Amino acid sequence: MMLRLITLVVCLTLLSSAGSTQAKEPLILGREWSAYKEKFLEPNGRIVDNGNGAISHSEGQGYGLLLAYLADSPSDFERIWSFTRTELLLRDDGLSAWKWEPDASPHVQDINNATDGDLLIAYALGLAGSRWKRMDFIQAAARMAQSILSKTVISAGGRTILLPGAIGFRAADRQDGPVVNPSYWIFEALPVMGILAPSDRWQALSDDGLALIRTLQIDPARLPPEWVSLKQHPVPAKGFEAHFSYNAIRIPLYLARSNINDPELMRGLMDAMVDEHGIPAVIDLLTGRPIETLSDPGYRAIRDFLACRVDGTPLPPSSIQFQPDLYYPATLQLLVLAGIREKYPSCL
């Protein structure tokens, strides 16, 4: 067991350092992390989604862990992990409950998981355990990665796919199942999962996820929907709006942060995800029309990140200045800034 853990540390260290610039300071600056903490992090380690009834969820805890790692703040990481471990890791299969409600008793009313949250938690734990030589983090990350693999990674229609949750999305659960959410493919995390829980299915998951996104250019919008039925050929899932919206806006972010080099795909997303003024928007895929402007700098920063990746265009000051208001776009903006500082500093 000890040899296995040492091997994990070495592999994770090599992976996290490959292709990275040697930053003189953390990828998230101290003033940015302080502003984020003041707005969204409670003393007990709970990340508060202030745009969604002040709930917490596995996604937010996973993002919080990843941001604390990128800010090189072990003490904050420990706090966030403590809340996550004690309040959300309530299932018996190693996955976390997806939602924590401050005004409910008990706080967790729905024990189902959200696979993107679990991926983020395991990813952050693996990276932090490697950097800070915390075997307990690495052990926890490995257990969660193995659970994600066994409970939510399946084969369907010749594809390796990621179920959004362990329950409710399989062919046996829905008439149009299986159903996936393309924004749950966190591409940068999948190589780390492959080290934590070795299997060739992680690479297949990455390859098939990217291939799926390339095919999900729904006319006339030419953008991927948030929820997709894979019963036959990919189509928007029943019971969900056929929109490119708050979930899907993470797809170009995860592509830009990863080592995937597909300028044509990124340019297509960059051009299609905006309204007539060039501002990111919720897009009705059936009409191609924007139905809600996403004007927060955090959303705009994603499109600017794509422009950086595709054309080398520097980010405008509005995407670099960090003045957090709502949890979700503030989180996305910090991930943009960290990604650019790590690999594309000329875009600043």
C-alpha cells in the first residue's frame, strides 16, 4: 500500500508539472483569493452559492478545493475539505451527496451525487496531496476516483460516457436514456483520475467526450445542449430546455484549460456563444436566438480565454479585474485567470 501511494505521488507530481510554467506566485493571486473567500467561504469551510438560495453543493466544494490549491492555501483547502468530508460524503459508495441546504433538516435531502462535483473534489485532492505531500488527500482522491469509475463511467452505443449521477440517467432509468451533460467532462481532471484509479477507460472517456461535443452542433445555433439523450443519435434530452446555458458555458472553459488543441472547435464555440453585441448569452438552440445575456465578467472571461487560445488576443482589463459578486461566474473567472497565468501568460 505504501509503495502504491508513493508511486501515486510521483506520477501526480510529474503530471502536474508537465507543460506548466514555473510561476513566481500562485496562479490565483492573494488579493483575488481573499476577495473570493470574503464573499463565498464560511469559517466552517462551506462554499456558499449566493445566487442559488445560499445552498452549497459538491460542485462548489470541488471548485473551492481547486481554487484553494491554485491559490496555494493549504489552510483554506483543509477547511473546505473538512466541510466536504463531514457534510457531503454521506453515501456508502465513496461519492458525495450533491446538495446541502442551510434551512433544511437534515441539510442533505437528496443523497444522489453529481459527478462533476465528485470529479472536481477528487482532482483537487490528488493535486493538493501531491504538492503538499499529504497521503491522506491522495488516499481519499483515489477512493473517490475509483467510485466515479465504477458507478458513473459506462459504455453505451459504442461510447464510453459519464453519467451525471449514479442514479436517474441510465437507459433503465429514463425512456430516452442514457442522458449525459457534456459540461460534466472536466478534461483536465481525467489524466489525474487515470493515475488515481488506473484504467484505460479514462482515456476512452476523454476521447469519446470530445468526439461527442464535436457532433453536438445543434442547428441553427451550432452549440451543444446542456442535457443530451444518447438513446439513438444525440439529441436534446426530454424534460430539459434545448438551451446552451449556465451549465454548457463551462464546456469551452474546460476545453481552453486543457491540453486539447482544437482551434476549429474553440473558434466555433467562441463565435456562437454570444449575442449580437458579442456578450455571452443563453442561446435557444432551436431558433439560434439569445434569450438571456450573461454579462458578468466571469462569463465574458470565458470567451476572452477562447480568443486567447485561438488568436493570441490579450484579455481586456474587464476580464482581468476580479470583483466578485455571484459565486458561479466569480469561480469561472478565477479558473480562466489561473489557466492563462499557467500556460498563456502572453495573453495578459
